[in-house]
Amino acid sequence: MAGSPPPGWYPDHATPGLERWWDGVGWSSVTRSAGQQVPPVPERRPGWRLVDPSPGPGGPRPTTPDGVPVGALGRRLAARVTDWVLKMMITAGVGFTYLRELADAVAAWETEHRTTTAELSDVSALAADPRFQDASTRFLLVAVLVSLVYTVPAIALLGTTPGKRAFGIRVRSFAREARPTWGESLLRWLTREGARHLPIVGFMYLVMDSAWPLWDPYHQALHDKLPRTVAVAAAERG
């Protein structure tokens, strides 16, 4: 937000003697006594700034306003890959019929266009084939639904997914020690999995969302911003 002060502690005008945490977007529910010392908040400068995502040996990790260390980026990447593999396995099982239709459509197209090598190498012609389009659309819908059912209830009820649990990562509210609500969990999913399927800009958004934690002071991805969530170490509960 242009012109907004950087995240930090500011006098709470509603309660003299207290300071309230400003996260750079809005006021949180976290307060402290005026003058209380806490770890310094990384300074934000105009423009993007790449920060070292892996502190040196013994170096402190970024923390939430109430002092909980954020999850290590390497563990978060491993958790995401694990979740992706699990979702693909489930999708292949649930959508096996459509996956077989997709393979049949490709085989039929190859048979009908076997006359020239050039036609067989024209991927755009295959993508325009109605049978291929129908089968791929059905399978994509299954994949999206599996991702929704796999992710949203797990984050809302447990604060973690199977992949995140395996690597000691959980998701919580940025401003307080609480699991994301159902609405926040859904918004978090929409701004990751939903947005990636947008025409033209979806892939670029996915790349930006995945890279954003590298320079974000709290290692938040873009899909953490609207629901105001953060990934932290599972063993650290403040």
C-alpha cells in the first residue's frame, strides 16, 4: 500500500500505555506494553529486495509479531512437492476414467493423422481436437476438486496438510496464534490453486507466488497476503 508505514509497533491511541502491531496492511489484535523490547522488524525499502532466505548457522529466522519463527523455506518446498505428488496420485485414481478417455483421444488423433510426420508433430492441432479438449477439461476439473477437498478442510481443521505435517510446517493467522478460519483457508486456496488456472496470466502468477517468499520479510507467499496467514514451524507455538 503506497504511503503506508512499514510493519512495526506503534502507539495504541485507543489504550494509553500500549503499542499495537501494524502489519503493513492493517492493525492486528496483538498489543504490548509501550517500550517493551522485541526482535527488530526487517526494514522495508521501496522496490523489491532479495533477502537471504536461509540465515547462517545459529542465525535467527524471521518471526511473527508474537515471536513464533516462520517455517524454513527448504522444508516448505519439500512439503509442497509432497502434497503435489499425493494430490496427483488421488487425482489419477478418482479421474482414471477421464485419464483413459484422454489417452484414447490422443491415440485416435494419431491414427487419423498418421499420413504425415508433420501433422503428428503439430501439438496445436492435437490441442484443438474436440475429443482431446473434452477429456482434458474433465480431468482438469477432477484435479481442481481434489485439490480443493485435500487442502481447504485440512488447513481449516488442522492447520496443516499431510505434506506440511511430514516436514514440520503448519499454517496460522499472521497476527495471532490461531488456525485459519474456513473462509481464510478457502481464500488461501483460491489465491494459489484457483488463480493459477486463469487464462494467460495464471502461469506467471504461479511463478510469482512461488518466488515471493524469497524476498518477503516474513517469508509469506502471495496467497498468504489476502487471508493474512503465515507458515510457521510446527513445533513452535509461542
